[in-house]
Amino acid sequence: MLRVAGARLLDDRHRSGVHDVLDADPVAACMVASRIEAVGLDPWRLGGELWSHGAPADGLCFSGANLVPLRGDRAALRAFADRARRAGRVCSSLVGRAELVLPLWEDLAPGWGPAREIRPDQPLMTLERPPMIAPDARVRPVRISELDRYLPAAVAMFTEEVGVDPREGDGGAGYRARVAELITSGRAFARFHDGEVVFKAEIGALSRTVGQIQGVWVDPAWRGHGLGAAGTSAVAVALAGMGRRASLYVNAFNAPARSAYQRVGFVQVARFATVLF
């Protein structure tokens, strides 16, 4: 296919080429693949746009709530940056493989900066075998009737991890709806003690082959007792029961979390980076 100068918008006619790219990098592409597999490439259903530079195999980028570069050389990343600048920033973050995110941000920063925070080193990890530690038998899917008990833990995790309160702006209605959606789809897990959440985690993205664990949190009063590792092991076992491989990414500076995931058996397969606005 003849390369084009800029980034072009893809639709369902390009599904085959897009799936080839996603299938070639299933762990790193899980967030985008989960949406495309569910609804296709039509922007209205996808909740964003998929761009290519030349053929999808030459350069591919998702633009929606997050800007996620999936493949591309320096010319492709410049083309994606140019289209993103012209469209104006609609995303809350850039996230993906560090070797793609960081040069893309270098091109975008003069027009979009400054970022609220840049996290340049986030090991992307996956579990290729059964967990090495026993799963916590008390970790289970959350019931929708438990939403009000689960929500404070979800807010605490988000605030601690991202640095902002997810209830800002709309009083928490949007975040509550998102958490409720995860619960009703069977993708929110917790261990309760005396009616309070002491461990939580969610499956944030679920493609045909991979499930990405996110929002892992342990009540501060319960930290240091192995709940994070055993709880994550339980979610990984649940994913295996769904026929998916467990994955996650973690900040390199978070030594306790990295150690916990390594004890479970997670191994690093790539490096992510995130730019937060």
C-alpha cells in the first residue's frame, strides 16, 4: 500500500489489518483490542477514532478517552501528533509502550503541555503460568448490592494512584456509573472484612486472549500481610477460568507492588509510559 503523508481515519473496512496488528502484540494492545472486538471500528460505537499511517501494520493509534499509540516509526508518530494537535486534546492521558508514547509526547508537548505528571517507566507484566502463591479464597466478585460499600475503596485507590479525586466535576456520578458497570459485568473483585473492603482489584480491559488487571488496592491498615499478592493471584485465577491470560502494568518506583506481582509469577514483557493531564 502506498504510504500517505498524514494520519487517516479507519473504519470497519480496515478491520482485518487492524486485528493483525492487535494480535501481534496482545498484551500491550489489550485496552484497545477489548473495545474493537466488542464494537468494531466505527467511531460512534468505539467511543474514539483509530488512525493509521499508511497500512495499519505501518502505524496505528487509538484516540479517545486515552491516546494510545500501538505501532509506528518516527514518521508515523509525527503524523499522529499532527492529527491530535489539529483535533485538540480530548484525552485524559497518553498511555502505551514507552518507545511510542514518549516520542509522541515529545511532539505534542509544545502544544499540549505541560502535563500534570509523566510516568516514563511502567513495567508491563503478564502471567504465563499458574500463580506461584495460593489465591486468597476470600476474594470474590463484588455484587451490585455492595456498590456503596465498594465505592469508597475504589475512590481511595484512584485518588492514591492517579492523584486526583474521580468525583471532581460531576460529584462522582460518572465514576460511580463506571464502577457499577464493572461490578455488573463481573469484573470487580474484593475481599470484605466486617463489611468493609480490605482488598480490591478490577479487570479493566478484557480482550479475546488477555485480561488487564487494574485498580489493585489494599486498605492501609492491612498492608504488609500479603493481601495484595494473594488477592491478585485470585483475580488471575478468575481470568484463567475465562480463558484469558492475566496482565497488568505498574509504576517502576512502586517497589512493594512490583515485588508482590513477581511473587505471584508475573514477568515483565515490555515497558509502558503514561502522560497524565
